Amino acid sequence: MVCDFCTAELVLEANDEVTEVIEKTLSGGTFVRVKCPTCTQILTHEKPDLRRDHSWKTTTSQKYLVTELGKSKIPYSIKPELDRKTDDKIDKLIVPTSKDFRYRTYEPGIESLVRVDQSAQPILEEQWGNTDLKKRVIPWKWCLCVGFILLSIIGWSQFGHSFIAESKSPPQPISKPPSIQETAHQAVISEWEKRQEASALIEQVTATVRSYFSATRIEELALYVRQPERVRPLMEKFYENQPIVVNPIGKKAPIFNPLPSPPGKDFWMGVCELADQSFINVVVEISATDEPKIDWETVVNHQPMNWDDFAKQRPEEVSVDFRVYIQDDDYFTDEFADSKVWRCLMLSERDGDAVVYGYVKSGSSLANEIFKRIDADGGEKSTAILRLRIPANLKSKRGVLIEKLVSPLWIYIEPPKP
């Protein structure tokens, strides 16, 4: 062989020392590594036969075969006997067999190299009928997936035709929002309808008021008044001492405005000009199930007794309900001198001249209810029906006790209890 580094020609024989054995070849030789005697580089080459011993496996190279440049091509061994002639007979080396060598600590036999894992062996045909063999478990997810597919197929067969029929139906037209003109037109129509309804209602109320002021008898008046079962006896007593004066509505139509009304009630105030050119206020209750009715007590300002007579005579221990004006005041005197204990109200009447001062306990629920009514009117003069009483031996000449707020208006919303 030729060194790849120094180009020296070398002959490798079977008994030469080597640096390392790499592997055996099929031809009986061995790939080994040797050191070049010229440049000391490690070379790899095939050695034809094995040595008798294997001490060379761990020793360094001590003897090499070289060919000197410029001399005969016949190789010779570098030994102490360098003067040996090349034509000397070379003794045949006794080469040990492969059984005399061990190349690694454990040499496996052929049976271990060809051993087959019994667990990986396939099932033979004669074992096919054996029921003891382990069966393959099908994952539950596959069962769930197959079940879902079957249910989908069944559902489609039941309801798919209706879905297809709906999808084939013509598309519905998209409703467009109304234009400004249409909106304005609808608003005008709605407003016109409301005005028509209001106009019809006003005509009905006006007809009732005209009929009332044109009546000449109590029976006729009772047809147009609220709560006729309670009011008719009051009317009969009222007209015992004074006759019914017919004073019909003039040519001008009454003017009506809504009043603050409790839930479920609808009261209107009408200003009417009579034939003698006088004006009078009329309270009308409008009901959805009945004709408009007039509150007779407010028309005639009905009181249980004359207001001025009550202020003069001052009947003691008598509870009386009066339609009065109420207003906050600070007239504290005699038994009602302590302003921390009492709240004072100035009381007056529509057709009377007398002024009376009513007192109620400060901080009581009655006082809170009355002053809440005053505050609702902005703190100004308000109207109410109050139950008044003059205690016995009262020193205050103009003072009365307020026992109850009967109604926040001059009308009885519901018939009063006796």
C-alpha cells in the first residue's frame, strides 16, 4: 500500500504488528490500523491473515515492512537481522483459527442473534378458533361518532324535506321604514283622531251642562249630578227655603280644563257664562261607562251650615265638614300659643267673610298630609274639605281643632262615610 501523506510504499504481512484491529472481512483478512514508519501517520489497510496471538491489539507498532526508495522492489522485514538476504526461505507462519480469539467480553451465540420475541409472533391459523384470545376493544368515541351520524341521517330523513320546501319558498319582501312624509301623515291622522274624540267628548259634556242649567225641577237636576242617591236628599233640603232659579248657558260654549285627579278618576273644570252674563265654575266627572256627571255640591257651594254663622255661634263639641281654603299661618294664641306643639292654618270660605284659624298637632300624620297638599300647590292657598271641631270652654275666640282631612278637593271622590 502507499502512504497518503508521504507516498512511501509499504507491504503489510500477517505477522506484522498493528495499532488496532477494526473488523474482519469475508475473505479471512482483517481491517487494521498501522503506523507509517516514515511519517508516523496512522493508515488503514486489510491484513490477509490473523496472528497467532492478539497481544498486538493493545501494543504499539514495533516492526514495519517498508520498501526503500531507489532500491529493489522486494520487501524485507525490519528486524535485528537486517543483513538477511531476500532469497532466504520464509517460514510459514502457524495461523490460529478464529476459535482461539475473543474479540469482546461476551460473544453471543447464533441462537441469541436469531431469537424471535414470542410476544410479537403472529397468531397461527390453528389458533383462529380459540375464544380465549384477547379481543380488540373498540374506542367509545368511535361508537359515539357512529351514533351521531345515524341520528343525523334519521333527522334529515324526517325533517329535511320541510327544510328544503321552506328554502324553496319565495323570499319575503323586506319592510322598509316609513318615510318622513308617511310619518308626518300618520301623526296628522292620529292628532286629527284625537281631536275628533276630544271634540265629541266636549260636545257631550257641554250638552250635559246645558241640560243641567236649563232644568226646572229637582227630578231633572238629579239626572245630571254625581252620586244621586246621596246628593238628592241634600238637594231637597237645600231648595226648601229657596226656589230653583233657571239661568241657562249663554251663547258662548263653556271652556273645560282637566283637574288633578286620583287614579281611576277623571275630573274636569268648566267655566260657564250664564244668560245673565255671570260666570260659574262647574266640576264634571267623565266616566268611560256612563255619561258626564256634574258635582252639584261645588256648584251651589253646599255646606252643613253657613260659614259666617259657624264663626259667630261657635257650636262646641260638634264635628262639621266644611269646604274651605287653607293657607299656612303663624297665629298662635291662648291654648295654641306654643308653636312647637301646634301648626296653624288660616281657613276661609268661598262665599263667606269670616276667617277662622285651625290647629293641628305638629309632626302628626294629619299635619304632614295637610301640608303636603299645600306644598303640592306651591305653598299658596289650597282647597280641601276639613272636619272641624270647637272644644268646650275654649278660650281662643277664632281657633278650632282640625280632626280630619276629608278630601284634598272640594268634591267627595267617594261617598263619605257617616
